Amino acid sequence: MLIMTAFLAAAGLFDHLTHRIPNILTGLMLISCIACCIWDKGPAGVPPAIIRMVLTGVIFYPVFSIGALGAGDIKLMAVCAGFFEGGRALCFIFFSLLMAAVSGTAVMIMKGQMKKRIYRLLIYIKRLLETGRPERYHADKKAERESGVVLAGAMFVSAVLGMGGLY
């Protein structure tokens, strides 16, 4: 878990500074995950890790497709899920999303954007109910970037909480 946390720290820095998580970083993390699985459980530990990664990617793909999470965030979360056993992977994802929600809410409050964001969400939900089709949540890349939360940072905090024994 220490290896994963180190990668998450680097990913958090990249995400904060560039709003991107380099594929090379995620790829190296994937290789480390597979190596850790082999080290801990032998070759039999690899298929369950791959299944957790694929399931995480599949579950969060719809969130990516509307632009609510970036591809790098989804890939990073999927690889992290491979480092954990099933129940701990769910706890990691839950606490990551919880930390991102708390952080995002704090930013909205500090910037005085809470009413604007809730209004935008209500319009999105209304349109979704009227058309029955999900669409991109943000109108343009600028709005998407301004409202983004550094999910890699939240994943780092979640991993530290896990190392501290919270889950």
C-alpha cells in the first residue's frame, strides 16, 4: 500500500498542477500493482486484481462519459482497486469520493459558487428527466476545468486513512 500511496502523491501533484494524470504514471502503477499481487499471493493473485480494476473502470465509465470525472481519474481509481482486496477496495473508493465531495464543497463555498452550482445541477437533472438521455455535464472545457476537484489528492488522503487503519 505504501507503493500505491507514493504513486498517488505523484498523481495528485500532476493533477493539481496540470489537470492531467500522465498515462506513464498510471502504467507504472499498474505494473507495480501486478508485481505486488504476485509478491503477496503468487500468480493466482493477479486475476482477482484485474477483475477489480476492470469492474471499477466499467462502473465509473458512465460518470466519465458525462464529463463528471476525467479518464485519468477513472484509470487511477481502477488501478488502486487492484491493490486492495474486494471490501477494502470499496472502502478506498468510498472514502476517495467522500474526500473529493468535502473538498469540492469547501471550494464552492470559498468561491461563493454554491448557488450557481446547485442551479446548474438542477438544470442538468431536469434536462435528463425530460430527454431521458445523459449529456455532457459541462458546456465547455473551461467550465469543466474550473469546477474540477483533484480526485488524485482525495485518493491519496483515502489511502493514508487506510494505512492508518480506518478501513
